[in-house]
Amino acid sequence: MAGIDWSECSKKNLMLQGSDFQGANLAGTDLSLTNLSGTNLTSANLEKATLARAWFTGAQAGKANFSKIEAYRSGFENVFAEGASFAGAELQRSNFNGAKLSGANFEKAELGRASFAKAVLTGTKFSLANLSRADLSEATFEGPVAFDRAFMFLTRIEGLDLSAATGLDQAQVDLACGDAKTKLPAGLSAPANWPCASD
């Protein structure tokens, strides 16, 4: 299966756990509701694939191309996707809990209500991404995470050390949900009242 070309095919509702799609061409493929848990998607091309409600739990997807995918409510728990591109992807309500996302690119991605609990986000780019109501509060990272012009309405950043984050500005901080443990880059300050304190 490695290197297979399923571009533009319909592969909905399949059980493909543990399959080897290393280097596969899955561009434009419809994999909605398909179980891809534990698959090898290293360097696979899934650009513009439809992955709504698909499962990728524990998959290996380093350097994979997920740009412009449609993947709302999909499960990426514990996925290894270092260096992968999710640029321009539709990922509303997707679950990245425990995912290894160092160096991943979420530029211009739609991440409304996505969850990143215990995900590793070292060097991840969220430039121009919509992080509205996304939960980053239990993510871990060492060093920079890029937030240039990201939309951070009620983004959960409680307890995070964002002192090395790049591109953050005061307007973003004022919209986000932090707490007394949230550390901000030099020059930025916590608002008098964080928006989500009552939750």
C-alpha cells in the first residue's frame, strides 16, 4: 500500500487501521468516517482530502501534507505529525490531544473549538489561524510558537508559558482566556479580568 495513489477516490466508512500509506497520494480523497488509527502516513499527500469525522489515533504522519483538508470533528489523538502541514485546513472541533506537532504548520487553519491537551507544539506555526475557543491550556512546548495575526477569541491559554511565543500582540491576549499562571512575552500584560475566569 505504501506509495499508493488514491487521489480523488471515495474511501468513506472504511476500516484501514494499521495500513501503510507512507508517501501515498491521497490528494482530494474522501476518507470521511474512515478509521486510519495507527496508520503510517509519513510524507503522504492528503491535500484537499475530505476527512470529516475520520480517526487518525496514534498514526505516524511526520511531514505529511494535510493542507486544505476538510476534517471537522476528526480525531488526531496521539498522532505523530512533526513537520506536517495543516495550512488552510478546516479542523473545527478536531481533537489533537497528546499529538506530537513540533514544527507543524497550521497557518490559516480553522481550529475553532479544537483541543490540544498534552499536545507538543514546539515550533508550531498558528499564523493567521482561527483559534476561536480552541483549548491550548494543557499543551507543552519549549521555545517559540508563532501566533502572528491568529484570531484568539476565548482561546484557552491557562497555565501556559508563552514567554517565547512570537507574533502575539496585546489585542490577542485581551481576547484569550488565561489565568494567573499564564506567562506572556515581554511587553504584553494580562488583562485586568481574563474573559473565561467564571467558567
